Amino acid sequence: MNASPHAAISSDDLQLAAPKSLESIISSALGIAPSKITETLAYQDIAEWDSMGHVTLMLAIEKAYATKINNRTVSQLTSVSALRSFVAQLHGATATAPVRREFATKQNNSAPTVHRGLVGIYFDRSAITEIDPLGSDLRYRGYSIDELADRANYEETAFLLIHGRLPDRVELDTFSSKLRRGRELPTPVVTLLGSMSTARPFVALQTALSALGAFAEDEVDADITLMAQVPTLLGTFHRLRSGGRPVAASSDLGHAANLLLQIRGEVPAESDAAAFDEALILLADHSSSASTFAARIVAGTNAGIHAALSSAIAAFSGPLHGGAVNEVITMAEEIGAPEAAAAFVRSRLDRNEIVYGFGHRIYRAADPRSHRLRSIAHQLCEARGDTRSIDILEAVAVALADYSRLGVDVNVDFYASAAFEALRIPRDMFGPVFAAARIAGLIAHLREQRSNNVLIRPQLLYDGAPLRKYQMDIAS
């Protein structure tokens, strides 16, 4: 059986035996048959050529051709034709023109380009969140998340995202008061949550959130009331499934502290509440993530707020989106000790398995949210007197240093998991709690979508059988 495409961890470990051709380098690095390597093959066309596999391939090319590839070049070397041109330039040769990855349409013989996963496609304009692919900053409405985390609270940040500006004191008080008044759930929804004690938390959240639509009043800012109800949904579900009684929402606590109260059943310490509030600010929006895109697609059909947010939660629950945050801390527990991290990482890559908390579709460097989440996690773990998990994660990051150098670095899940663990949030609630933070950003996007709505309807380029005549297969 061939070695895993992701077996390499550092340049020194890539012992490729002077491959005779670019095809052999690609075949060895990705662990695929040479027959799969065509001029039209590109990054993410096949499962083996994922983010980790791409960096493994870059490291193999560095080793084979005694060169260094920088981060900018990595983002350009995303197809066999591009790789061939790069290698030709290293040898001073003239590369043949790259083959275009296109099909001709029958209607006009044009050649549309397929962008799988809509990579690199801007489907609209937005004034909400700006992402720097190089990871230097993340901005909400023009404000750096670092400044917001230092100076604002979650309610201020939510107001900013939704209304496009920071509130004055009266506006903030009014907004916070509306959130505190809107936390109660209709009795039938509480009963529904009690009937789902064996459901996954994401399923319970999506189902109950949708059910709230049956009781929603036609009021101004009904979406703000919904944002207020989400922590109560999560807390009520967790308390009921644990055999306890739901904890009444507090009219005195802020949004973050109330969410901890609802889940843990006790008023959190001020230090826990402050750290959690900061984490929620960092998680409040991230432009067109899969869940946001899903919500905007549904909103584009003029469906209601509950339908749009339910679709967002469904997308968020997937392990390639918000469903992976709890896997990071589980991975740390499996590793057991910092000194075992390097061998564990190598073993995962040898088996072509995910190292949770690494890689992002947009960023070519560490997620800008990860730096502050790292600090929050360290602070909470040290206060708890148990730094084992965060120490293990730091060792994992060291083991993947070469992957970080070439663009597969820590994402938001990596340190958020350690922070949530230290806050005593149940592991299967990590993702739903993350989603609760994201509700403010989702509301902002839904309002923006509706302000200049267009039905979002991309196309699929047909690549199936030509016209066929129906003929029944009659058995003899």
C-alpha cells in the first residue's frame, strides 16, 4: 500500500529519491496513481489534493528542485499546468501554454470556467466584515477585532455589526435592554426541547430555532429577540437532557455571562464572563462563511428570519465548518502529553487523516482570531490550574511548523476549543455556542441581503451523458 500523501512533516523528512519527472513528484507527494495526473488536474479537484496535501506537494517540490517556495507562490501553484510552468522557469525553459480547464457549451460554444466550491468568486458586495487572506487583521465595519476586543463588549459589537456603527450610550442601553427582555422561550418550545434529550445539540438548536418561528410576533427587530433567545435555547436543552431544571435567564447579566449561566447553572466569575465575552466578539462574524452563505441564499428567496437562520445552523453543524471545534480538544486528550504531539501528528498525516484546527479556505497564514484566542485559552487554563491541553496544542503547532510556513496554519477552532474547555462548556456544545456568537453577524448579513436583494442562483456546468432515446430494458 502506498504511503500517505501527507506523511511529510518537515523539509528534512521529505526523502524523495530524485524523481525523474514532475508527475512522479506529484504522484508520490499526493499518493495518487500517475494516471490521475493530467494537465487539467488542479488543487481540490480530488480528495487527495486537499490543503495538507497541497503543502506536502510544495515541500516535495522544494526538496526535489532545491528551491524555496514563498507563501504568495503557493497560492499560484494550484494546478499541474502551473506547476509545470514553475519547474520550467527554474530550468530556464519555455513552458507550453497551460491547458484551460473548461468545457464548451452547446448553446454558444463559449468556454465557461468552473470554480469548484465557488473558490475565488465574489457573489456580492458587503460592508460588514473585511478579511485579509494573509491573516494580518479582521475588521468589522472597518474596526479591527483587536480594538473591539480591547474596548467593546459583545453587545456593542453586535450593534455595530447589525447597524453599521458603534452605539452611543443611550442606544447601547436600549439594545442591551431589548436583549435582556427577549430571553424567555414559549412554553411549547421548552416542551419540544425536553422531548429531544438524546438529540445532538446542533439538531436541537436548529429544530427549536425553527419552531420559534411559529410563535414569533410581527415586531420591529424581531431578529434581535431571536438572538436573545438562542442562549436560552442552548441552556434549556442542556439542563433538560442532563436531568436538571432550566435556569431562568438573568435580567442583570450581559449576553456572554447569561449564556454561561444558562449552560453551567451558576453565575460565572467575572473573569470567566469577561474572557467569554471577548471570545464571542472574535467569533461574531466572518464574512461569507458556509453558514452565512446558506443564510443569504435562503434570505434571497424572501424566506423568513427563522428559516434563514435554521439553514445557517444546519451548515454550521458540518465537521468542515463549525462542527469541528470540539474535535480539537478531543485530539489533545488523545495525544495525552506535549512530548507525544510530534509522533501523533506524523501518524495522522501518514494515515491521511485531519489534524483538527489547521487550515482555512481563505487564510494563507494563522487566523487573526487565533492569536487572541490563544491568549484567552492560556489565561483560563492557568487560572484553572490545568495547562495540559493548551501545552499539547502548542506542541502540535510546533510539529506542523513547515505546514504553517506554507500556508496551512492554525484556524479559529484550534485555541477556541481550549478556551471553551476551560470555561466548562460541554464538548458537544462547543459548536452550538460558537454558532450563538455568530447570530449577530448572521443578522447583519440577512439585513444587508434584504436591503438590496437578489436571488442567489449559480449554475452547474453539465458534464453528463448527451441526449439519449428512452428504451425500456425488457427482460427476456
